[in-house]
Amino acid sequence: MSSRRSSSPESNTDSGSGGGGFAADERKRKRMLSNRESARRSRARKQQRLEELVAEVARLQAENVQVQSRIATFDREFSKVDGENTVLRARHGELAGRLESLGSVLEVLQMAGAPVDIPEIPDPLLRPWQPPFPMQPITADAFQF
């Protein structure tokens, strides 16, 4: 800490009475104490902020681990669904080819004059609002369980 003397009239020790220097020294001592206390508070605030940031880092790291875990779960689920989708696309291609072949056979039979009577095959996918099986009443008794 450097000690500079001020040329202001308050800091002159030879002014007026002999007690003037004492007042300047007292002010200087109080200012030094005040500065030390201010520096101590500043260091305490800085330390508290550092602790808050360390806690936030720990919280964010934990959150990051959770997010990475969720991403891995979604990635596994996506891979599973993508595989199922690939199988379904292949099955669709196979069924579309079979349907086209059956359509060609039917066309040939109709051209040849053969009677073609195809019964309607119920397809639950064409009418999703209708259940694929007849509804049966559910009978339950309170003493059954």
C-alpha cells in the first residue's frame, strides 16, 4: 500500500492547533479500516458467487446426464421403430406385388369368360370404427372377485 501525502489543507499537520494532525491521521485510519472492510465484503461476495456458480455447474451437469440418458432412450426407441418400419415397408411391397398378381389373374379369368364370384372379405382396416368381432355383453357380479 503506498502512502502519499495530500496537499489539501485538512491533511497538513502544521495547521492551526497541534491536534489537526491527529484528526487527519484518524480520518486516514478510518478510511483504511473502511477500505479493508469493503475489500473483505467484496471478497465474501466473490466467494459466494463462486460457490453459487459451482453449485449451478453441478446442477447443470446432473441435468445434462439426465438429458443424455433421455436422448439415448429416444435413440434406442427410434432404432426399434425404424427397424419395424423397414419390415413393414418390405411387407407392404410384398403384399402389393401379390395383389397386383392376383389382379392380373382375375383379369385373365374374366377375359376367358370364367365366372368369378369373389366373396367380400371383411377387412377391419377399411372400417376402423367397426370392431373386427361381434360385441358380446359383459356380465360381471360384485361377488365374482
